[in-house]
Amino acid sequence: MKVLIVGAGGREHALAWKLVQSKGLSELHAAPGNPGIAAIGSCHPVRADDGEGLLALADSLKVDLVVVGPEGPLVAGVADQLRHAGIACFGPSREAAMLEGSKTFAKALMLEAGVPTAKRLSEPIAPCVVKADGLAAGKGVFVCSTDEQLAEALEAVKAFPGEPMFEELLVGEELSLLAIAAGEEALALAPAQDFKRAYAGDNGPNTGGMGSFSPVPGVGESEVEKILEQVHRPVLAALAARAVPFVGVLYAGLMRTEDGIRVLEFNVRFGDPETQAILPRLEGDLLETIVRAANGTLTGVELSASDRAAVTVVLAAGNYPAGSDRGSPIEGIAEAESLGAHVFHAGTAIHHGRLVTNGGRILDVTALGATIGEARERGYAACQQIHWQGIRYRHDIALAASEQEEGPVA
């Protein structure tokens, strides 16, 4: 089977890395891809948001399946263009992708489906959360505990289109639960937790994500199934009732509060950087699973997670998320990988035969271990091998979880 992955980040590299392990894969292509993907497949200079270009590329390559990584192309309707041309696609339609494309749409659908979520406020009063309505690359959410923070958020949110949304500020532990979905069917992947703030101690502005880990202590199979019943399946059913079947990954960003689970947001694709921690633990054939989902069913699919833990640390530009780093030579990836870590390329390029920085989040380093603590120790040892001028990363990824756990992961 020939597969085309759309996107150029660490999530897409992790997907490519997992898909090439499938016996059913004959060719792997990416558009536009990155140097990490180029080492295991063929990359093509077509932008992820160029629907016509992707359609022409998929047709010329005679691919059997297109897997869309980023949210932008999905919200723009790329999956619709491909399906209308008879090309199988793993990723929701433009209408279904509005779950991520519009906070207002998502909130209305959750209320319709009876899904527990944060209460919407008619006006911003601290403490509260201010959210940009549309896509914001993970940077459009502002947590405001004080009036000063609220004033700053109201000014910052003006940079995003549409009217902002105001919500109650929930207190608890965050959790990401991704589920592969086909119509009203949902199959959960391993729960994960990500770190959105730029600096240690969950300080600084929101980012696309500075790290992640899986599994999450205290979140077992019974709670995962309960979340599917409370959150994912009701939303999928509500979409199906509107004649908008969902095919792809339904990602629920959740808060575990004293009053139970509450939905913070929905994404309509593999999370980044959660995917980089989830896929190394995944047991089973991911390609077979997403092919079946693209064909509208999950019947007979079997996926599980290994008993090992995974920790992912994002290596970023020194001024991320405000800025990026381009052209700085990167050293030490081979040394990091020699320690057993997976190094996924998120913002890199080749310049005059040399690997250089090319973005805000540059690399994702993932390590496995018998416990979260062991995975964390191995991951940070690998991070210390990698260098470029201005490199920055958080040193507290999965620290609290490693202190919580007792013995090997169950």
C-alpha cells in the first residue's frame, strides 16, 4: 500500500516512523515532509494547505491512502477534495473539522450532545479563560487568574480573527485522550498529558506544546472507557445525526476536576507532541487501523499499549513561541539516538548538506522506560547530547508524574 502523509512536523515524522513498521506498506511519501521523514520515505515540495497540489501529487503517485497531519488543511477542506476525487483519506471533512476550527461550534455541539464542559461566560471576569475562536496553533488560549492577566489576554486575543470566547477557569489535572474514529465508532489510544506553557513550572505563554508523557498515573482502562462514553461517542453521534460522519482522530483535551471530567477543547487530528509519546507505546498495526477507519469501520481492529512509559521533550528555539530559529547548525542527534531515544524532526531543514534549525519547535526527543521516571531520565540524557546555538527546553516534563508513580507501569 502506498501512503502519503500531509505535513512537516514532529507529529508527521512520528506517524511516518510508525507506519513504515507495517508489513502492508509498500511506499511512504510526505508533502512536504522534513529531513527526518526523508530518511525513511520520499518527500515532495507540496504545501500541506495546497489542496490542488496534494490532489495532483496523490494522483501521480497513485497512492492508496492520504493521512492528513495538521489541522489547517482539514479545516480548509483538503480531505473533502481528496475524497471527492476518489482518494481514500484519513482525516475529517471540513464540516466535522469545525470542532477544532471554531470554539463556538464545538461548544454548541457539546451542549447539544450533553458532553460535560467548562461553563461559558457572557463577559470576561477574572479568574477566567479567554480563547480565540479559530485556529491559533495552540497559542490562542489565555488563562487569567488576575485582572492584570485578563487585560493582557484581551489585548493579545485581538491578534486572532473572530470574536473571543470566555469560559470559567477549571482547576484540576489535564489529560489528553485521542481516539481513532469512524462514524460513531471510537477506539481510544493511550492517555497522555502535554505541557503547553513555555517555561518550567507551567509559566509563560501557551505554546504548541513543550513535551508530553504516557501513560498518565491513575488513568486506567475503566476511566478511559468512561471518557469515551461521556465525551467521544456522544459527539460522534451528534455529528452523525447532522449527516456529518467523522473519520480520523478525535482528540479531547480534558480537565479532571473534583466534579468529574470536563472538556477543555477538541482537536480533529493526532496531537503534537502527544503523538510522539503515544505511538512508541502503540502495539498493533496502525496502518491497518487507519485504513479501516478511512473505509468507515473499526470492526476487528486490535490496538493496545505496551507496559512501558514514554516521555517526550520538545527542543525549541530560544525565543519560542514569540519567534523561531532558522539556519543554526544542529549537532548530536546520532549521539542522542545511540542512547536509545527517538528523535523526531519538527522544524529542521537541510542547508548546504547540513542539518539546520527551521522553526520554533525544532526536535522532539522521546525515550521509553519501565517507569515514567526511567523514561524521563533517559530522555533528558539524550537531550543533553543535542546542541545548536540558543537551544531551549523545559527541564520539568513529567517530573510530577514520575514522583507520583510507584513501581513499574501497570
